[in-house]
Amino acid sequence: MADEVALHELETRILEFGEAWARGDVETLQGLLSPSYTHTDVRGRTLGRETWLDYARGRSGADERISFTDVSTRLIGDVAIVTGRNDVSGQSAIASDGRTARSLRFTQVWVRNEGRWLREAFQATFVTM
């Protein structure tokens, strides 16, 4: 039962995170990231928490939409490993080749600290939709 509650809380946080990223809501994102957060983007760059938040700050007012597909979560104590696919679309999502939608496979690591799930690490790779 405790794992079911933890899993539901985590799923809520993941969706909250995705929606905050899509609209560039840095205040919400700050509350969802661990102090030691690392982010490896689709180009292979690794960003620390503050550098990634600076990137997110530049997205303020973005009109993108994000959906989660094929999500799998493994709970290992107070750590969760989440894999899946994000589909992103909207005018802010226009890629250099003119596409207005893109997909990526992701791995997220979340850690439960003092009863709260915080995103600890993220890595993504572009995939064909």
C-alpha cells in the first residue's frame, strides 16, 4: 500500500513537472528539483541545476504541449527510475528543420526526500515519432 501511495505521488509530480516545463514556469520547477540536479539534454550537454533553470527561465510564456507515453517506473526504496517517451508540440517547439512536433526517450531519476519527490537526474534522446 505504501508503494502505491508513493507511486501515485510520483506520477503527480512528473505530470506537474512536464506541464511547468511546457509553460516555462520556473517557480514550480524550482520546487521539483533536487539541489544536486543534473540534466543531460538531447545534444549530450550536461547542465547543473542553476544552468538548467536559466534555460527554463528563457522558456517563460512558451506555448508548448507535452504528453507522456510508454512510461515505466521502478521504485527502489526512496529512489524511482522512470523511463518513457515525451511528445512535444506547439509553436515554441519548432525545430531547425521546421517540424512543430518532436519526440524523445527519457530516463528520469527521482528521490523521495522528507516525504517529497524531487527530480535528481534527467537524460533524453530524440526519437522518430
